[in-house]
Amino acid sequence: MCPACGARRRSGLPGPLAAALPLSRDLTPRERAVLRLLGLGYDNRSIAREMQISERTVKRFVTAILAKLGFRSRLQAGLFALIVASSPGGGELWPESLMDVAGAAGDDVGAHDTGGEI
């Protein structure tokens, strides 16, 4: 809604992408980080290396992202991430850096070096 006149605003996004916008707030920080990398064109192996998690964990995150946002393909998710990241205020969706979310509670940290401690 336009605050000045009360008219409905069109988002300019195709239906599935527009519908996913409010749902994106339900993504965990780790899911947001994976989504951001999808938008940059990363494949599962590259995401796993970047985030220091296993490829299997990346696949789980991608599956969760698709389900939460109602997408049928990682292409839709990547396009959504690219559009959101390039829009004004879109950066608020993403964590400051991938390291801010590395090792979040309950996540598989895969190849993350713990320095011999568990």
C-alpha cells in the first residue's frame, strides 16, 4: 500500500517470487547464507566449501529453502536471491558474512576445523 494515497503497489515480481518475499523472513541464518550463494551461482560443492559444511547438509538446506519459499527449483531460489540482494534494502535479508553463521547450533559443520577439540 502506498502510504500517501492508499493504492495497492505491484511488486513487479512474478507471482512465485512475490509470494516468497514475506516467507523469506522464516529462513534461518544458515538458509539465508545458502540462498545468497545460490543467487551468486554457486553449486552445492562450492557452497559446502565456502560454508565449511558437507554437501549433504547443503542439499538439506536447499530442500528446506525450496519448501519454505514454495519454489520448485533452485533456479527460482537463485533468481529470487539475486533480485532481493540487488534491491534497495535487500541486504537486510543476508547475514554480515558467512562466518557469522558458521557453526550455528544444530548444524553439521562438516570440514570445519575444531582444533582437535569437540
